[in-house]
Amino acid sequence: MAQRSSDVVGSGNQGSARRIEVDPERIVKWVNGFVQRHGVLRSSAGEATWSSAHRSVALTAADGATAVLEPFAAGGHTGSGGAVEPQWSGRTSGPSGLGELDGLAAWASPPVDIALILVRRGGYGVGLAQGAELISHKVGTRYVQSRTAAGGWSQHRFARRRDNQADALVVSVVEHARRVVLASPTSALVVGGDKTLVRDVLADPRLARLARLPRRELFDLPDPKLVVLKQALRRGRAVRIMFCEPHVSLAAP
């Protein structure tokens, strides 16, 4: 996956906005392309500040276009700062080539050892990745009854059955996570699927180590299958970008 985007509504003086996901290996090329399309970056003189203390970085180009970059975890681990504007060494015009963006590649680098837990009613996927490669996984199906329109005693009976099936699914995912993931060191977690089921899985004390890791949430994923698990890994590692086009005023006739 090179890039994934979705449109959002612009406001005020900003033009159209898009949420983009870019592979971390391509982020330097993307920023250089941003500069080529929209002009040099506005910044004050100073030293470059691609710092792991900041979880996101805001870029503003000469034509007013903006891009807020958010990696999985800055520098491969978490930070507590907000978005900052990088400062380009010895100049006010911003970067002109790959050399001045060397720090960006390291800053945007995601954690290496990533655990993945996807669970929805009817299916699950658990995986362990090293870099961009999924090295171990388990995917499967497990039936959980959907809600029924029946009332009275039947409704309570169906609800109990559904709860029991969901509980059994959570237990199964926890066991697979212990076998596939906990046997190896992990430094980050990607989760997706049903929020309630994911919460219940991570509430198990045996997965406390995973629950404390830096986390990416992807609750818009379809039913977990191997291809979806690989998609979750790609999206989990990606640099998230909120890109806003400059506002263009139409000239009066």
C-alpha cells in the first residue's frame, strides 16, 4: 500500500481536506512531493526538530497548504508533546532535498515488533509482525448471534445465548493471543473490529502487557481474514496525514 486517503470537509479559510495514510518508507518522498507541489515550507531559522518528544508535526507550504503528520509512535516509541513545526537548519525557505529530511525518516519509523488483534462478531485475527512482515498469525470464525426483534422471554433467551457466544469468542481470542503474540517481545499493538469485543479481550489480566503498549485503532476494518490482517499491519505502520489544500478564491468577472 503506497497511500490510502479519505475526504473530509474543509472549513474557514482552508480548502478541501483529506486524511491520508502513507507507508513510512515513502514519507520522505511524500514530503518532498508536497514541497514541489505547494512551495517551500514556511518556518523560522533554526535546527531541525524531528523529535520523538512530539507525536505529530505540522507543515505549512508557501501557498497555504498544510499537512499534519502523525506516525504510529514518533521515533519508534511514544511521546507526550503536541504538533510542532519543524525548523530547517540555517534557512527560512524549508527543505530543498532528501538530505535535510534524514531526521524525518527516523522520526516516522514505526515500532518493529507489532502485535495485532482484530475481533468482530463472527471472526477474529491475531498476528505478530516484524517490520512490514507478518511472521505469525491465526485467523478463524466463531458464530455470535445477531440481535433479534423478538420480545419477552424469547428476547431474554436470545440475549443470554448471544452473550455466551460473545464470551466464548473473547476467551478464544485471548488464548490465541497468548500463544501467537505473548511468546515473543512486542513494542506496539494494532487493534480493530468491534470496540466492545476488543475492550473485553484486552481486559483479560493475562494480556495486561499488550494492553499497556502504544496502540493504533482501526475500527473500520471488515471481518478479519488473513488479507484483512495484512491490511491492518500496513495501515497500523503508516504515517497518518491530515492534508488541507489551500483555499482558492474565485476572481470576480
